[in-house]
Amino acid sequence: MTGRFRELNAVQVRVSIDRIEPQIWRRLEVPAHFNLRELHLVLQAAFGWTNSHLHEFEIGGLRFGDADIANAENGPEDARALDEMDVRLRDFTRKPGTTFRYVYDMGDNWVHTVCLEKHVSLEPAPKVARCVEGGHVVVAEAARGRKNDLVRPLAIDRSFAQLAFAVDHAAPRSRWQRPKT
């Protein structure tokens, strides 16, 4: 290191699906400027979801998601959802181990634990998220209570470890992109 200040431009994130065995997880490097909506799209790509269901983040007792949709579904006693576009990963504390929940598909209730393992400085600054490790694959998104029967091993190989995802702002789904070598 040359002694110059290195901006913390990415966050190493470990995401696992709760209440399922064997554990399904991914370790991701995500640009720190990504907001929660972009993180949602990254998680969709990382777990092979199709972005066909509602989602929300539960952080410190607050709900974040597509506020217009979530609040339209709320009853008078429900807590309001805040806009996921307003929270960026760089807004979180730099303290390693900060965790929160990501819930996808309110019918099947896929609950994920998101752990911000550490803020890092990558050269060059990342423009896309990258999956660097993971374990197991979810076979079907609409499990209807049969989650444990739908897990199979994930073969971690170079192609998986080097696979990156970019958020396509023009489309609701993420697209896969191989990093340039």
C-alpha cells in the first residue's frame, strides 16, 4: 500500500436462507453505492429467484421495500414500509457483522439473513456485484412448504466464483454478466 487513503467502495455480504437444511448461502461483493432495491435484484440473481413476488427488508424494526406497493397492501394497524431506494449499503455502520432480514415471496416466506461482513476497498471500484462463494441451490421458488425437499448441492467452481451480476435499471430482473478478464 502506498500510504494513500483507499475508499471503502464495496461491502462483503453473506446471505443465507433461514429455516432450511442444508443451509443455502452466498457470499457477495456488492458496490457500496447500491441501494436496497439494487441489493434485492442482486439477491434475486444470486439465488436464482425470478423476481415474481413481493419482498421487503426488515432492518432495526423498520420495513423497507417498494413503499407504494407495500403500503397499498397495509391495513390500518400495519406499520408503514419505507422506500428501499433511500437506503444505500454505504449508509450502514462499518462495524462488521451488522445483520438484517430480507423476505421474499410473502406466501412461501423465504426469509434470508443478510450479514454485512465487512466494508472493503476494491481496485478498480466495482460497478457490479460479484458472487465469490456459495453453498447449495434452491431448485424451485414456489416450494409451498416443501423447502427442505428442494435443495441440492451447488458445485462451486471457477465459473460460479467469477460470475458477476449487474443490475439492469431498465428491467425488473437482474441480468448475468461475466466479468472481463
